[in-house]
Amino acid sequence: MFIAANWKMNLSKKSISYFIESLQSVEFSKTVNACIFPPSTYIDFLLNSIGKLPISVGGQNCHYELSGAFTGEISPLFLKDIGCTYVILGHSERRCFNNETNEDIKLKIQSAIKADLNPILCVGEKLIDREQGNANKFIKNQIIGCLPENLDKTFIAYEPIWSIGTGKIPNYSQISEMHKHIKEIVFDITRKNIKVLYGGSVNKKNISNILKIKDVDGVLVGGASLNVKDFLAIYSAAVKHLCENNNIEN
Ligand code: PGA
């Protein structure tokens, strides 16, 4: 079970210190992996603050080249070098505001894998695609366009664009159907199983029901992960879910 906290362009040194201090007395479970994705300027600070707490840290983006004349860019090797384990790639905000294409994202994923990072490939349809019955086709094209040759370390996050930051989520059968669809597409192409996270308006109220949905292997949380109480409520719901389902020992 994986809980990813995407802080986007939020928080400060002070609020990060408060966040991490609030985690010091928490008993973490081995069954739930948590990873925080802070703004890149705070990755090092966050890693130092986390110390021995069992929380991973990841980048929100990286460049498709490992090094070179790319002013202002961040190599996946840098992320690895300072202690990151994961990197989010293809988030809809980057596809939309930075015009990232499937081709760009595939190159970034391949580069992240070369740097020994675990990429989280984000895919998601617009509301119009869903309303017109094209969501499955749209997601299939995104996956085919972005999937790296060697995907062993890759996760996919299904994040319908219309659900991000809106408080609206697809109904549970739509999430279940899409996660199954994504797993089937990846299996058909690679003969490998992939873990699929759900993202889009996940919060402490809906987390328990989302985790009950078949084929949901974790969540990618934006807004609700900025508040440490909400983050912990989501984390605890995941631990409780696993205990109740006896999937793995706590
Ligand atoms: P949200 O964002 O939880 O605020 O909807 C999720 C995301 O963009 O990853």
C-alpha cells in the first residue's frame, strides 16, 4: 500500500519543520509506504528533517537528460544523489501548464529509471472525455505513449483531471473499472503487473472507501497532504484497511 503526498508548490521551511515534528511520536507501520514530494528546493531540508522516520522523499519532476546544458532543470541523478526514491512524472498540471507531451514524459521516465528512481506516471482524462465515453481510449493512448521499455520500478497514478483539487471524485465503479483497464493495458503490452494509485480529491473522509475499491494499490494526495493531521488520518486509514483485510501483518 502506497501513500504519496504531492505538496506541489506549497509550504515553507517553517511549515515543513512543524509537519515533521508532528510525526515524531507516530508509530509507523511496515505495511504502508509513505512518500512525500516537496518542492525541489526543500527536498534536502525535508530529508534531513525526516532523519530515521520511515518516510521516503521524491521529486515532482525531472529532466529527460541525465546532465548537460539545461539551465534551471533537475537531473534525475541529482534527485537520486540527494536521497530521493521516487519521482512523479506526467502530472496533468505539467502536461497542461508546461506543455509536456507523452513523448517528453516517456523520455523522462526512461531517464528516471536509468538514475535508479521509481517513476510514478500520472494519467487522467478531462471531464469532456469522460462525458463523451472516451475516457478508456484516452487513458490507453496516454499509457501507450508514455510506457517505458523496462517498467519494473514504475507505478501509474490514475488522476482524472476534473477531480484534481475540485472535491469531485469518480464513482467507485468508475475508479475500479479504470484501474482494471490500466492494469490490463500494461499487462497486454509487457506481460507484467503494475501498481495503480488513485489521485484526485482524496481526503480523510473518502480514503477508507477509496481503499476498498478493487485494484486500488494506494493513493496520490495533493491538497489534503499539506495538513499533517489530514496526512496522518489518511495514513492511519490505510493501516486500518490493511489490518481489517488481513493482507499483511501490521
Ligand atoms: P488533490 O491533488 O488531492 O488536491 O486533488 C492530487 C494531485 O494533483 O496529485
